[in-house]
Amino acid sequence: MQETPEVIVVGAGLAGLVAACELLDRGRRVTILEQEPRASLGGQAFWSLGGLFMVDTPEQRRMRIRDSAELALSDWLGSAGFDRAEDAWPRRWAEAYLAFAAGEMRAWLHGLGMRWFPVVGWAERGGGLAHGHGNSVPRFHVTWGTGPGVLAPFVSRICAAEAEGRLRLRFRHRVTALCGGPAGITGVEGEILAEDAAGRGMESTRAVAGRFEIAAGAVIVASGGIGGNAALVRQNWPVERLGPPPESMVCGVPAHVDGLMIGHAERAGARVINNDRMWHYTEGIRNWDPIWPNHGIRILPGPSSMWFDADGNRLPAPCLPGFDSLGTLAHLCRSGQPHSWFVTTQAIAKKEFALSGSEQNPDLTGKDIALLLRSRLGRAAAPPLEAFKRHGEDFVVARGLEELVAGMNRIGAQPIKADHLRAQIEARDRELANPFAKDVQITALRGARAYLGDRLMRTARPHRILDPKAGPLIAVRLHVLTRKTLGGIETDLTGQALGADGRPIPGLFACGEAAGFGGGGYHGYNALEGTFLGGCLFSGRAAGRAA
């Protein structure tokens, strides 16, 4: 293989690997540069649940879900809220992705060997209005094998091409600048970091062992977002829209997700847009067995747990579990809440608490049907959840409410009165006996159980929170969990980066989270879930076919 590549891909995450595979199919000479050790090949996608946003699939139809491209577009636009001049390309990317998700996406991925769990998840159910944010129907397709299952076909092809000498993988190569400028990008330069035996996702040394410069006809920036860089998250935080960020947050991505490459591209002339749009969760818990610094895990809740702020006040609709992530984030931040609480029962947690991440779902990740049946449908909760109950610093488990509140006050930032909490729980419990009910969460719970998938896998049989037979009681202290960048490098539909004048920059492309998953932010203000991996696949494919 020649020393000089035709195309350099910066970043060995999902988007970069997809782009590289497309380049290889075109016979291009490719070098992938990655600042982390080989152990982290695949990037953030490895740690994901493997959820993909697809439309009108066989999996949906088997679950009696009627979906369409038109409904998906309505949901997307209601969620995105595009309202800026610079949303022109993001909106085109959104429309193109939806055509892909309702068209060839599933067949393409199925042909690569991917398969999906038969129960389609109903994520991000929305803010309560038909024309607003949220999924009208379940669309979250969990890949059999989770994140590693999504990566597998691309990692296999990349490693085979490396072995055959058709591609170079250069780990510990951190790009610090793009060579050239708005008139054209001609290569990259950067630092060779010292070798490090750090395992996947672990923080690695930034000691510099040398420098490099590589020329190429094109560069694809696929370096990820800013979720692991607390300083950049706070710098870009939209205080006027979400309120001030909490003093303490946990981190949902490894430390190497630092967002620095986006700045390097901007200094080379690329236009970065919508950097105030981001996606963080309010259901974060500290990992009792962390892999990266400040490691947080997200609870993916079903609809039954009660949600309270740090003072013990129940959150208002649509701040319900699984409904409106950004709306809930804004409510908590504007009111200055340092954290919030789930109050629930063992019966609810067993059925409804899923933990984000491939490592927290060994049944799905390992494609182990027997373990899946025991974990999801057995009498005990899944082992990873039971481990958090035993070891997690954010969990309180008690036989009675007074004991539960004492535990909450022991670890919480603000004191809660047991009588105040009891009054709200008893009011909710009374509504279960009312066939009409004015409690919107009870109405939502009944609506969820009308969907076969939720009834089977994601909702507990309705019961009183204070029913001793459903116990013990569980309280979970919830932190804001940093996760995704929704803005990024502006691109056209081929993935070519645009300059400040709106013209394509010769030789520069971007994809994945660095490009806001397409165009500089194809989500707009809100995500519908399954669209992060989906955007990496779609934008990586586009860039690889054009560069």
C-alpha cells in the first residue's frame, strides 16, 4: 500500500468506519487516524444499546404498529422545531434520513448481517401535543448484539482490509490541525501520543511521543462530539433555553469524546452551526464500577415510577418517565434542582428499569436467548440492576416509606418530609381504582399497556406504590447525564463541509456527531432516539461515497 492515502478518516467510531468501508468499496486508499488505543476501535457506538430509528418495518408490523414516512416526518419536524436560517441543510438531511429510514436502511443493514429484537421500543413519547415533540408510535429497534452488533460488520471489513494492506489504521494519532484552508484541505498534522495499554473506554495518557503530517486528497472528520468534555458542554450550554447547568453532572461517554476536532475544522474554515443544541438525560446514575472518569449510566424507565425533584415535589407533565427528555431537563435546571428522584417498587423496577449500555445488557449483547428470558421475564430483576441496588451510591431500598425517606435524606441534597411525599404517592395510588382518572401519568400508563410490546416487556402490572406486596420500595437519586452534541460542522448532502460563505470546502468532509449527525444538526432541538446511531450510519455512508 502506498504511503500517501487518497482519503484520511479522522476517528475510528461508527461513522468513520462506515465511511471507510464505502471508500474501500470504491477502491480508494484510506488511512484512519484515531487518538485512542486499538482497544477502543468502534468508539462510543460500542457502549450503546444499539437502538435504530426505522420506519414501517416488518418488526413494527408484527407488533401491530402502523407507521409511515409521512407520520415520521411529522413527528420529526414537530420535535426539531427548525427555526434558524442555518437549519436549511439540517432540514434537508432530516428529510433524506427519513426517506432512508423508511426505505433501504433495513434491507442494507440486514444484508450486512444485522438483526433486531422483535419488540420495538417506544422511546421519547413526547411533550403531550400531536403536532409537537415525540414519537407517535414505537420506532426504537434494538439491534441483536446491541452496539457491538451494529459495529460488527464494519469492524470486520476494516480489519480484513488492514490485513490485506488496503487500509492503514493508525492509533494514538491525534489530529491537531487540518492543512490548507477554505480554498482546499490537503491533509492533516498532529501528535503521536505515547502508547497506552488502557482498555476500551478507559482514559488514556496524553503524553506526546512525536509528531506527524500526512497529505491526502480528502479528509473526513468523524471525530465525535463534546459530551466527554465538561468545559465545552458548559461553554455551549443554552442557559436562556434550558436554565443554568447543574453544578454536578455525570458523564455518559468516555473522556476521549472531547470535541476538539470540531474546533480544528472551524479554524480551517469550516462553518460550525447550532453548537448550543445538545442532548443530555436527566435519569443518570453513577456507575458503581466505572470505566471512564465520572462514568454515568442512564436508566431507561418505563412509565410507572413516580418522579420527584430534590425537594420531594412531583414533577409536572410532560415530565414523565420516557416522555420528554429535554423538557424535563429544562424544568429541573430552571428551578435550580441539583438532582431528582425516582420513587418506585421492586415490581416496577424489575419490569421497567432498563440500563443503557451494551455492558449493562449481557443478554442482548451476548445474543443469549436463555439469559434474556430469565432476565426480562423471570421473577428476579436483571443481574446488572440488582448489582446497582446493592452497590450503587444513588439507590435507597427500604421496606417502608419512613425508612425510604430517611435514606433519601441521607444522600440527597435537600431534606424531604415523609408526610409530603406520602400525600402525593397516596393521591396517585387512589387514581388506580378510578376507571376515569385525572392523573396524566395513570392515563399514560394505561395507554402504554394498550401496546403489546409494552405490556409484554416494559410495563409492570399497575399497582399501588405503597402496596407492601410490590416492595421493597426503591428511591433512585438521578443526575443530569451528558451525552450528545446536536450541532456541528455544516455540510451538504454529500457530507462536504461548507465554509462561512456557504460554499463547499474542497477536500473536507464531515459525518457522525461531528457534523450534528448530518448537515450540522439534523435533529434540530430534540432527538427521537435511535437517530444517533442511525445518523452515524447514514452520514458516514454519504461521506464515504463522495470523498
